[in-house]
Amino acid sequence: MKHGKRYRKAVEELDQRRVASDLGQAVGMVKQLATAKFDETIEISAKLGVDPRHADQQVRGTVVLPHGTGRSVKVLVIAKGEKAKEAQAAGAELVGAEDMVAKIQEGWIDFDKVVATPDMMGQVGKLGKILGPRGLMPNPKSGTVTFDVAKAVNDLKAGRIEFRVDKGSNVHAPVGRRSFDEAKLRENVETFIRELVRAKPAAAKGIYVRSLTLSSTMSPAVKLDVNEIIAALT
């Protein structure tokens, strides 16, 4: 893959300071490297010492970032009656029941998150092949299958994100935008790392978090000193 001049220049600058032992330093480096003309997303990535092929080593969770992700989230709530009204009052852009299920079956996916009440899961279950691969399928573990639809909508609007280990034992998550000030980005990153550490499966042996990096949409990654960072947060 050939990279542009901006990326190559960023790599040259980054090589001088390969590993950051302080989150403040790392956040400052990422913001400095993010020179694209749009407001780049800042992402954290972790390599974990788990084998996701085993059910007892799965890593999955949710966390509400204190300063959100900087992205507006269009929420669809699949519910009926009073729960539908609660969802609308909480700010859900899209609310419906069987009509929404039918639209999705026809190929409509103009939303970012889906919340469903438990009584609607019989209908929502038909959408697994459509929503599942896109990471949109409601799930009780992520708080998106619930009768407390107002809380679910509010959390998603406030910056709740889901994370899950992939087949390569990696976790990726957005933690803000370049336009965030360093203090807010740092607090978001700290909150995510603490939650990731808490999500360690009991069956995981040896080193759990093997590497951590921060990067923006168009920049190379800044490596973090895992031992120093985690020790400072736990």
C-alpha cells in the first residue's frame, strides 16, 4: 500500500518518539499527527491475550464515554404502546414495531443503533442476518434489549459505545475527535481502558493486554507503554 506525503511525514515524526508512557503525551501526539482537513476520529486499539475461539475467553462490553464520541447517533427503537412513547420522548429519531421490521427486511438501514423491548425480539430475531454482520443486532448484554428504553436511548446519545474482541484477538473503539481538547480525550481513553481491564475473562491466562495504540482516521498509530498506562489507572 502506498501512503501519501502527509502520512509519510507523520511516520517520520512519530519514529522519533516510538512509545508513550503517559496518556497526556500520547493524546497530544495523536492530535499533532491528525492533519487532515476534516475532524478525524480518534481510535484506541488493543491486542489481547485471549483466544476468542473459546466461549469463556470472549471479551465484550459497553462503556459510556464521559465526553461522548463527537458523533451524532441516529437511534431506532422497536417497541409498542407506552414504550414507543417513552422512546420518542427520550429523543429516539425512529420508533416503530412490525413496520420497522418490515422496512429493514426490505433493505432499509438508515440508522446507527437499534434498541428493542424484550416482547419485540420475536420479530427482531428475523433480522439477525441483516443486523448481525453490521453490529446492529440488539443484545441484552449491551443494554439494547430492555424495557427501560429511555435509559438506553439516553446512554447511546451520551456516548455509550460497545466493544468486542475480533477473531484476531483485537479490540477497536472510537474515543473522540481531533477537535476534542486533550483533557477530554484523555478522560475518554482512561474510561475505556479501565472498562477493558474489568472485562478480562476469568479463563484468560498470562498477559491480558499485550499492546495499546492510539490513532486518528488518517494518521499512523502511537504506541502506548501498556505496563505504565495500566498501572497508572488501576
